[in-house]
Amino acid sequence: MKPLSHKFRENAGKALDNPTLQTALKNVPEGFVAKRAKARSKLPEFDALTEQAQQIKSHALAYLDLYLEAYEKQVKASGGHVHWAGSGTDACNIISGICRDAGARLVAKSKSMVTEEIALNAHLEASGFEVIETDLGEYLIQIRGEVPSHIIGPAIHLTKEQIVDDFRRIHVDLPTDRVLDEPESIVNEARLILRDKFLNADVGITGANFLVAETGAAVIVTNEGNADLVQTLPEVHIVVATIEKIVPTTEDATTILRVLARSATGQEISTYTTFTSGPRRESDPDGPRETHVILIDNGRTELLASEFHEVLRCIRCGACMNHCPVYQSVGGHAYGWTYPGPIGAVLTPSHVGIREGYHLPHASSFCGACEEVCPMGIPLPALMRRWRNRAYGEGLTSLRQRLAMKTWLWFAKRPRAYHFATSIFIPVFRMVGRRERLARFLPLPKGWVRHRAFPLPEGSTFQRQWKRRRAGEVQQ
Amino acid sequence: MLNPAQTKSTASVGLFATCLVDLIRPNVGLSAARLLEDAGCTVDVPSRQSCCGQPAYNMGEADGARELARMTIQSFENYDYVVAPSGSCAGMLKLHYPALFADDPVWSKRAQAFSEKVFELVSFLTDVCNVRSVDAKLDCRATYHDACAGLRELGVRDQPRHLLASVKGLELLELKEPNSCCGFGGTFSVNYGDISNAIVEKKAADILSLDVDLLIGGDVGCLMNIEGKLRRQGQTTQVRHVAEVLAGQAGRISTRRAHNREKPA
């Protein structure tokens, strides 16, 4: 997708002024945050499990080449095809090629962030295929022509009322006087529409939460079961995954699964967890005739060799954005690319460049909530700071900010000049600041005073008072 | 680490006042010094100190931050302990200074040795000096905001609550979300003022829902931010640093609300 991250400030402002969005965003702390806390408190070994999960991923990344080759071998042994794609464009072309060879018309998809990253739907539609998203949230944003605003709740930015309006607008074949006000009736209507698509789809595309090197299986979790229909009903099944999804064994996958659902939705386990490998065997009652796995790099190898490599441990649970005060305030669309929130603030610049993605790692108070809840122990604030270092080094930080910092540093590095200057400036500041009519002439930062009163200094610096106190003690 | 008995008679503490305390709220520094002296420490405030370098560090100006770090380490490394009335600045000194010099064999060692001496004020009083109570009185209803860096980088959470529980007359209530960010984040509050404001509005609403007279916190930056919001909203809730309350230096807290709450006999 075309990045809009350079418009972060503008889009964040619009998001703050959008009362419907603000209503929808209340679901983030009330839903995800509270549920995760409860799930964690119910599992005493949760923290120990996250450490184990981190070790598994770190190990898999350290030997990524070996595990990828092992995985490929297993997939081929089970009768599946493996395709290696260096870039998103390569992946798109391979996938449309498979669809074309299969004589496909309708392609059904389950939720997959990597297909958002490589803009697969747009490519397939341009190639003449009809694409239908079957995850309810993804379906909603597909009919609205939007992109996901959250990696596990793609339509978290919508209210129930908006969804009802969209269904009435799009599902014109259904009776206009139907009752459509409760979540249940909304879900039933989506089910009715999608059932037909599942049955008629020629190709099914799923993502993968894990790829198991030991068995060649792709693992996918959903709460709607839509991925199971997508990967069993059509004649052709394509798994689209980036290379860092590899784990060595089934045991490893199940260990990480225990922290994934708890971190994401607060569930002990997602409703559906499916391991698939290879096409239908003779004894199988159903399943695809043909299976493909697309292994996508799209910048991962470069990331692995960079100072941001730890971000590759990410299992896309979304806990970082759920707990992020900035995400909670502006939602996911403001971030302007596939991955929002703290994980997006680290990933996006690596894909779109730090010039385009400048704002994302800067728009953080570094509160550390993301790192605290990340089950994979990714030091998100530290990684964001590394992007800030690069941005500063490349001269992308505004001249105003750099000048202010240089001035501050000039004084701060010279304590004598600093204490002399502040001992004069602070009393003057207080005198002027106290008088409302004069106060507006003070050079105060607009970003602050637009919303908050500026703190009036007590009057004399601490250093000065301390010296006075010490002098008094000596005299006594 | 010294045992409590030794601490009482011998520990020398270099007080890193922090720039915000120095410039905006010196009373916090004086209160911190008093608390440390009451705990038996010898307190010194080297004049060769200014800013810990965190604003530069977080802006990506690592070289500038390193220069300030060297100056601070030189000024303070000969004390037994280095104490700051701020979790944010103490976290910078304790955790980020070593990170800044990770590639410098000489300074890395010095930063590491320095790091081991650094403490946030309240956790130093309880965890190192074994202070269990204070001799202070403040009649009011209050709540405590956990500043992010102190909480998440240094594990400061129960220590201030334990000591505040010994302040006579102080009724301490818990916020619904005591550990959620106030939106300050240093230059973030200026560069992304609108987002910062949306965050502090939630914090202010949480505080106001408790109907308290006083908000207490451990970081002047966060307190300035929350106080600035409350004042702009025309609220009268007072704001003090935990050191001021523990040292009995919080001044008068208007408890108009307390009188209104009194139940008829």
C-alpha cells in the first residue's frame, strides 16, 4: 500500500476530532487491555512462558536459513509447492500466476497482515480476479474500501451503527425491513453472504501464525473458523507468510500459542487453531487438490542483519498497540501504513524509509507500556530511539528543534553559565508570568500552552537556594 | 551495599536535583535533601550538574547526551550514592548512561560503576536506608500517579505508597489507572501537543472522578503536565511531589471538598 505516514500529524489531529472514532476506540482499553490482564493473572507461569517463547523465536531467527530449508523439504514431501519471493511484488506475481493457472475467478481470503503489506487484493483485482475477505472485520473494511486499523481487530475503529449502515448500503438484495441491530443479527447476515463465497471460491488464501520446520505445517488461529473454510473448500490453497514465521517444532508452536491468544484477546486459546500441510490425501474426506506456500522476504533479511533485528520476534498479537496511550488516542489509520502502534513505529520506517515514517517513532511518550506487555520481549522504545538517532543523523529533525536542543546543550554543558543564566531568567520569568497581561509575551511552546497552563517557577533556582542554605549553616 | 546501621552514620549522597526541580520546583529539592538527612545521609549538591541529557538522548542527539553523561558521572562518581527526586532522570542515569557508552570500553566501565550508585529518591529511602515511616502530617484526601519511568524502569510502585501511609491525616485513594501514562514524555508534550493533550485529559478525568484534594507524584515533569491541564480546566485540585509531602513541606492544601463531604451527624 502507498504509505501515508508522512501525514501522521495531520491524520492524528483528524482522528482526535472525530467523535465516532473516539467512541469506537474506547473498546481498546475496555476490551483488550482488561481481558489480557485477567488471562495473565489466571496463568501463574505466564511470564516464564513468554521467556520460553522468546528463546524459541531468537533461536529460530539465528538459524533461519537451516529451518527454512528444512521446512521447504517437509512441504515438498507432503506434496505441496514452495515459492520464494524476495519482494512484495514478486509474491503478488507468483500468487496471481497460481490463480491464473487454476483458472480461478473467485479468490477467498482469511485475515492476513502480510497480504495487506504487499497489497495483494489490489494486485489480484487488477489481474481480473474477484477477491473476498472472509474475516468479519476484514470484510467490513473491504466493503468500506479501507485498510485495517489494528492487526488483530481490523475494524476496531468502527461502531456498530456504522456497520449496520454499511450492510444496508451493500447488501441490497436483502429485504430492507429486516431487523439488524444486535451483534448476532449482524454476524448472521455476514455469515449468509460469506457462505456462498466459501462454496464458490476457486482459490483460498490464508496467512500463517507459524510455519513448523519439523513437519512443514502452517498454523493459523481464528475465532470465526473462516480460515478453515478458506483452506479446505477451494481446490487450491495458498499460504502466504514471511520468513520469520518459522519455528522449529510443533512443541515450539504450541508453547508460543499459549502466550499469543492471552496477549492478543485475553483468551486461553483462540477458538480455532489449525495445522495444515500438503494437499488432500486419498483417505481425506476433503481439502484442496493443490497447495502452495509463498515464503516472502520483503525486507526481513535486511532487518535481521540490522540493529532492529529483535522486532522479527513479533508474533503480531497487538498487545503493544492495545496498551499504547498514543494508539488509544488516535487509532491505527493515523500511522499511515500496514502496521500501527509501537510495532508499526519500528517496522514502518524499515519498509518506507525514515523520511516517510519520521513521525511514527517520534510520536511516543516512551511510557514503556508496549515493552512491558510484549510477550516476545521486544524493546520497542529502545528500537524507536534508534530510528530517532538515524533521523537526527540524517538531518530530518526540524531546524527549530535542533536549534533549541543545541542552545539547551550549550548551557547544560557549562554549569557556571547555566546557573548564572537561570538565576537571572527564572525570577524574571516568574515576575512576567504572574501578570496575565504580560504572560502572553513569554516565548512559551505553543504545543504546550494550547492545552495546558504553563508552570510558574517558584522564583529562585534550587541551586541558589541550596547555596544560601549552606552559607547559613556555615555562619551558624 | 551498606547495611542500615552503616548507612545511618556514613553514607554520602550526591543529590542530582534535575533541571525541572532546579528551575521550576526547588522546594522538591529542599524536601529531598531534608528526607535524606533525616535518614542519616550526608547530602551534597554538586554545582557541576544541570540536565541528565534525556531530552537530547530521546531526540536522537546521542553525542550531546554523552557529553552531559560524562559531566554528570565525573561530578557524582565519588559519592556513595547518587539520588534523584525523579524516576525518569534516575532511570536515565542508571540504565541509559551505560547504554550510551556501550561501545566505549573506558567510559562503559565508569558508567556501569556509576549506575550501581544511582537511585530514585523514595526507593532509596525505603530500600537502602530502610526508612519505614516519616514524621509528617497533611490533612487531605489524595491520590498517587505512578510516573512511567520510575514504575517500569526502576520498579517504583509500593515504596511511595508505604511511606505516604505513614503521613498523619493523609487519606490515599487509588486511581482507576494509576499506571497509565499522563502524556508528558518530555518534548513529546510539545512536539505532539494535541496527542499529549488527549492523553492527559484522560488522566485528569481519572483524578477528578475520585474527588481528591491533592495529586501526588514522583516526577516534576508529569506533575507539571497534569497540573497544567487541571489549571486550564479551572480545577482546584492541588499537585505536589511526593518528597514535599513526606518531608512535611507540602504547604497548605485546601480541603474545601473535605468539608463538603462531611456527613451530618
